[in-house]
Amino acid sequence: METNDMTRLNLLGDSATASGGGCCGGGACGCGHGAAEAPAAADATADATTAVDASEYLVTGMTCGHCVASVKEEVGAVDGVQAVEVALVKGGASRVTVQSAGPIDETKIRAAVEEAGYQLA
């Protein structure tokens, strides 16, 4: 049975952090990866047909494809995560959708996002 029920979390309010973060420091990308804009929604990192739980998080500070790749890598490494999709919003809160076979502890997702250099919004 498929479910489209998405859990939305906004733990720190609607405003983006002033300090930015990640490889770009909240501004123009200095890492060279920002030259090519990331797609609006990246492909899933695993077969989403087996996922039964999807959670959505808002992440601030991402400005380029390298930022997206960093978040996908860290969140994808959390036990139980089957797929990660990111809809990049430069200068705003990007939507990160995590698919899994069951609920994932939000603190693990928060820690993974922070390890990548960003914050949940």
C-alpha cells in the first residue's frame, strides 16, 4: 500500500540563518561546484518503491549542487534511510525528503544535516 502522507517539520522558524553555512558560507559558492545549477529535485538515492515512510525537512544555507550532494551523502548514511531527494532553494529553505522503511529519529537527521554544514529550518 502506497502512502503520500508527508510529515513537515519546521523546528527553527521560517527565517534563514544569517551565518549561512556549508561550502558556500551562505553566499556565492567559492568551491567551484556552483557553476552548474543543481536540478530542482535530485534523483532518489535508492529505490523508492520499497519505502513506506517519507519525512520532509526544510534545510537552510544550501546554494549549489555541491551543497545538495553533501546533504544527500550525510542524510543517506543514516541507518534506515532508503532515499533522499533535495529541492534546492538558493537563499531560502530547501526541501529535503527522506524515504525509509519506517520512522527515522529526527535527531539523527538533524545531526546528519549539521555534519554536512547546514541547519534544519
